[in-house]
Amino acid sequence: MPAGPVDLGLPSAREVRRVDVYGGQARVVLDSDTLFLSSFPDGWKVVAAGCEPRPESEVPYRCDLKGG
């Protein structure tokens, strides 16, 4: 059985601060985390979590959990 987010030490969040949707992709900024979602035939799924912004980098976010 795959590990759940709590098992991976990802931050718990209580408040959604912003949601940006770009076609079949979305970014959800929470009070203590940023998630990236993709739309699939059976609904939206988290494809990256535990993401922190990296403003000085070519890669805008570093994520602890990635999938696809």
C-alpha cells in the first residue's frame, strides 16, 4: 500500500489562499503548502505537493512529492 501524505512528512494546511487554473492544470496555494493538480477523466488529482517557491531559480518550485 502506498504511503499517504502524512507518512511523507508534508505540512498540514488549514486554509486555501489562492487557486489558479490553467486549462487542465491548477496551482493551489495553502497557508503552509502549495499543491499542483492535473485534470484526468475521473477528476482532479494532486500531481505535486510539499512545494516551496524558489524565486531565484529557473525552476519556480521545489516539490517534495511528485507524480504524474
